[in-house]
Amino acid sequence: MYCLRETSEMKYHKCLMFLIVGQLWSLCYSAGESCKKLGPCSCQSDKGTIDLSPLKGSPKFQDKKDAKGAYLFSYNPCTPFDEGKGCKKVSACQISLDKKTQFPTGTQDSASFSDNGNNNIAITYTATSGDATLRTTIVTLKCDKSGGEDKLDVDGETSPATYTMTLTSSHCCPKSGPSPPSGGGGGSGTLSIGSVMLIVVLALLVVYVAAGVGIQKGVRKASGKETFPNYTFWSSLPGFIKDGMIFTCSRCKRGSSYDQI
């Protein structure tokens, strides 16, 4: 509504474009969660399905010492486990070196999948212990295509009440095929992120043109080609692109540099 109250045409178009760019940025940000959760230990992306269900144990990884040698950690990706008096029905547990004290650091139902920015998927768990401290465990999934032994490397506490680990396994690699039974629904009909973004861009473009034409005709009483929003800018854009390409190509051919100041 703020855009519609602007009296300057340039401000109106800038505001409308900012709204569109903002929506696109929001969608790109949310697309960072690039692996749709199917279950506590499985997710599906456009690269395939990651399913950790073969990693079974009670727990699969038990009493792994962290990098600092300060604590032990246990982790089971798919089914809850108990350890000592402190960890009941958990996915991850922190244990003192003497094994007398345990703290829950994550539960299966809290698992969420995200892209850690290094082409790896990470699972984040949370749990609240008896001392009312909220603890978080982040497990980075590292794909091992060689099919070697499943391995858990524990960094330990990297920030207050936040613990990081790296799980290396062939089961961390995306695989094509049907979703695992734990998925609660397959992803065969799911659009890829690229397809969704294309649909959104086209929809926003239609809204931009329709709203612009409506305002140009209804508010500014424009007619003919002037009813197209920001007609001068869009009609000049191909020329700007052409000039930019010619300039770039000419600089490359001559191999010259800009004049020094």
C-alpha cells in the first residue's frame, strides 16, 4: 500500500521492484533447506534421497570422545536410545568421562535438515536436560562413495550448549529411487527448486505488469504504449545490454586497460 501512495513514478517502480526482489530473496533463503524431511533420518532433494536407516545400533555410535577429550558422545540417527540416568529416548547424548553424568543433546522428533553451505546436508537436533538447558547437536553428513566404514568424528562443544559432529558414510550419499518407508509420503511428484523459482519469477512478472498497467491507466490516465509500467526503462534495456556487450568485447579484443589516474 505504501507503493500506491507514492506520487513519483520512479519511486513507485523502485518500490515495486524492491518488493519483487525481496520476495525472490526470501524464496532463495528458504530454498537453503534443500533436503525435504521424510523422517527423523531421511530426506529428499533434487539430487536424490538420503536414508540413514541402515545405521542401526543401541546406539550405533557410542561413547565417542570429542576433539578436546573433555566429554564422550553417543549418537543414533534413526531410533531413540537410553544411556545412563540422564539420557532417555534420545538421538544424541553427552557423557562425562567417568560416565556418571549424562545430558541429552538431541531427540529424533526435533531433527531438521539443511544445507550447511559446503555441499553437505546437516541434521540439527535439540533437547532440554533436567537442568533446563537447551542443547543443540549439529551432525554434518559426509558422503563416502568408496563404501568404507561408517565413522563419526566429534568436534564437541563449538559454542555454548552447541555440539558438532561429522558422520561419514556411504548412506550419506543421495540415492535415486523410491523414498524410504519412513518418509510418510513420496517425493516423486515434488518440483525441483529451479522449477519452483521459475514459476515464482513468472508469477511475479505477471503481477508486476498487471499492477503497473492498472495503475498507469486508472491513476495516471495513460494510454497506448505508456500504459506499460516504466516503459522508457524497459524499452531502453536491450540497447543498454547491447552497448555493454560491445564495450566488453572491444576491451577484450584490444587487451588494453583503463587509463591510470
